[in-house]
Amino acid sequence: MTDETKAPEGAPEDCGGSCSSCGVSGCGSRTQAQAPAKLEPNSRSTIKKVIAVVNRQGKSVAILDADVTGPSIPKAFGVHARPLADEDGMNPVHSASGIEMISVNLLLPQEDVPVAWRGPVITNALNQFWSDVNWGEVDVMLIDMPPGTSDVFLTICQMLPIDGIVTVSAPQDLVAMIVGKAVNLAGSMGVPVIGLVENMAYFQCDDCGKRHHVFGEPQGAEVAKRYDIEAVATLPMDPKFAELVDVGEVEKYDVDGALAPILEAIEKA
């Protein structure tokens, strides 16, 4: 171990000191479930349920965009206003239907400016999004996560009071393997998995109604069974959804159809 990678005080003897974030800064044991230090939101925030992955069920909903290097939430909701701050902290921006949100892209001069941050900077940004934003009264907070088991996954699961995660798959073995990694890591950290959503499972012809499995036969139920979790929804490739996202009107999508089972699962979490 060199001086530059000296293990911090409290770290295990075999610590390499090269990790970017954990309960003990620089500690290689950051995936251990017993070490997390849960953050509290600021005094102007009351958040009842936190789901890591909006609805029309009469609930107050907020979105924390944790996909820091690829933040797409503001564009999908057509939100471009800059967050304002007061003496208590930063105020979230609201979508057309009143959904509160915060995202790195709302703080950039242009939406296509790259965010080339290393792990510790991303971790600090996420901590501030949770602790320094005036979320107010929120029934359900959804956290948009990047794919895979990165520093963001570890930070969110260790530092925030997560009620559960919804994992998203596609009808491909490679994607199923990545889902397995996320499910197993969540389990090792004591975070419940609400269920699995299989996206892009099929395309349904407008003329004949036949379902075409563009990426192969759906595997959601099988993958969910393999990891002992619930398969909560199978979503089609829907051009209407893509169109609404592109024009910033994703809130207009019919959530009473294919998305209803996901909302029900989150409600039960």
C-alpha cells in the first residue's frame, strides 16, 4: 500500500484505500450492510416512501434523478427551469402536473454539457439532492438510477432510507445477468426488491394485433423466479411513449394500462 492509497482510520487491515465512496471514506468494505450512515432530509422535507427505479393516484410524488452522468428526467417531463434557493435550501422544480424533481441537468448551462465527475463528487451531489432540497410533503419519492451496480447504487442504498427497488430487464440473457447483479447486491445490503419490470418485451401490430417479440421471447417471469422476486409488469415497445418522452410530455402517457401493476407494487412496498 503506497502513501497515496493509505487506508483511512477505521478501515480493515487489508483495505486498498482506492475506493471512491463508502461508509468509511476510501474503504474497500463499502458493500457491507452494517456500515451505512443514513442521511436525513432537511427540516422542510417530509418523505414517506423512497423507491429507487408520476402516478395519478392522488399522491404527492417527487423524482430524484440519480443518473448523474446521463440525466434524462427533465427532458422527459419538459422541465427546463432552474431550481431556486432560499435560506433553508434548494427548492425542487415542478413538472406540468406538479411532480417535484431535481436533476443535475437542471443546474447546467445547456442540457448537452457533459458531466465528467468521479465517484466522490457524484456521491456528494446525491447527498445534497437528498439533504439540502426542500422537498416538502412527499408521499412517494422515485429515484431514477443508472444501470448496473455503480457507486450511485451503493450511495443510494447506504445513505438513503430506501423502501425498495424496482429492477428493469429486457428479453436478453445479458440484461438478465445485469439484473441478477443488482438483485444480489441489494439483498446483501438489506434492501428489498419490489419486483422486476421487463421492458421492450414485444411490439404489437396496430393492424392485426399480433405481438412480435423483436428481441426474443419474454424472459421476465423466468428471471424473476430465478432470483426469487416478483415479475410485476411486462411492457411493450410503444412508439407513443417514445413520442411523449421526446416532446417532454411523458406525464400524458396512459399509466392505467401496462404501468398499473408497477404502481400497485410500489404502493404495497
